[in-house]
Amino acid sequence: MADSNITRNYLETLSFSELVAIADEYGVDVPEDLDHRFLIAEILELVNEDHDEDDEMTISSESDEEKKSVFSGNYNETQICMILRNPAWVFVYWNLNEQDKLKISKIPGCVLKVRVCSMEDEENPVPLDSFEVQLASKTQEQYILLPGNIEFLKVELVYSSLTQKEVLAFSEIIKVPQGCDEIFDYEPGKDLSLSPIETLSGKEILIKDHFKNHRHSFS
């Protein structure tokens, strides 16, 4: 029976056994001495709850989604953002507004770069050190490998030519989680100076394996 047909007026026309049969469809055990009116109220509550769940599960159509939101692309803003994948890799993505695109296109030999800046802390805007990565002309995202000595990180979107260089946008400063100094400072043949218990634990093997499989990329 369709839930839309279950109304109080309809239920009041049914016998107690017929009401029990409806309640049974909803998985409800009805005591034999339950009052007729209470059983009707219980069934109506179950019907309403079922309707609410159906409404929550309703999936909007594709046409509805298109009416609700239209993704406009880059919003015509020049900006650069970053997501730290881990202490060794940062994912950088950026966008140029139309005015900056036009300005850069008119500069002979102009290239777009990401400047990776090592910061002293989150308050001081002056970089301690930096390096630049030249970007492909048609990309808007890139993974960048970080050196092992960066504690606070900021990235800048810059353009440069033979005659000028300018920062177009910069990210917020983030703190890079710091790992084990023995891993960062390890070099082949270097004495790790481990205690007997550390040697027994296999720490030396872990450090060497990490250098072999990961940190060698930094050299």
C-alpha cells in the first residue's frame, strides 16, 4: 500500500487486525492489548518518518545542479596557494588574472616562476633563503621538492625578464613538520653514533633505507 493513502481517516476505518498488519510491514510488533488509538498514532508516526527519509535520499537532477551553481573558472584573480603533501614535497597551484596575463605576454623573454622561500618564523616576512622554479607555460600546478632545512615556508608567484622581475602573488606562511635530525644529516659512510640499544632496535638500517629510497633525491 502506498504511504500517501495512509491517513488518520483511513486508519480509523480499519479493524485492529488490519492495523496490526500495516504495523507489521514497518517491522513493529504490536502488543495484543494496545489501544486502537495509540496504534493509529504509532502508524502515522512511522509513515511520516519514512517520508522524511525518502526526502533526504532524493538526488537532484543534473539540470537542478546546473541551475544552482555555475563554476566560473578562475574568478579573474592572480593568486598562488600551496598544500604540503609531506615535509619533502609541496603542491603549488596558481592563477593569473587577465590583466597580468596581458602584461606578461607583452614583455619579451618573460618567464613565470615559483619562488620557494625559507622563513625564520610566521611573523617575519623577510626570507632567510629562497630558490626559484621555472614553470611550464600552460600549467597552473606543480609539485616542488623541498630541501631538508626549511622550517617555515612561503611561495611566491613571480615573473622575470632580462630587464625586470616582479612578485605577482604570494601564499601564507606555513610551518613544515620537522623530522629526525639523524635522517636529514645522514651521508653515506657517516658515523651515526648510536647507542647499543638503538643499534639493536634496527634504527641504523631504517636511516640508511630512508636515505637510499628518499633523501638521496635532495643531493
